[in-house]
Amino acid sequence: MTSADTDPYRLTAADDPPGTRSPGTRAPDRQSPGTQSPAVSRGDVVRTLLWTVLVISAATNMMASYAAAGIWLNLASGLVTLLSAGTLVARKLRGRR
């Protein structure tokens, strides 16, 4: 078995002759009939949403600082950034146990 057979980033199946598959298409997963791919867990969705909120609120805080916006916008976006970052850290530390 070569490294190309187990390469997770390979776009074509190992038994496909070169040039038979169009670029960018992925080979079908080789699973036994009746099995499903693992579903996305609720924790993954929450973590993704928290990271999204963190980036958006940090960018909002930065833009509000540069634009000399009202203090309430800076405080609100800073508080949201702090809460989302704190929640991400707490979830990471809790996951270590």
C-alpha cells in the first residue's frame, strides 16, 4: 500500500486511472452499505458559532475604536468578545478532564 492510497487529501480514488476524473471532484467514500458518515456534533456547532461571534465582535470593537464611535458600542462589543472568548476557554479546559 502506498502513501497515495491512504492520503486523506487525495482528490481521486487510488484505483482510478490518472485523468479519468475531472479536477476538483472527490472520489466517493468507501463505506460499507448501510453506514453513515459521522454527524457533526452539537459541541462542534457551538464552538464554530462562538468563534464566529468572537471574530465579529472583536472586529466591531476595533472598527468602533478607530471610528471614534460611542463608548457604549465599544463596551458592548468588548463585553461580547470577552464572554465568547471566556466561554471558549472554559469549554476547552472542561474538555481536558
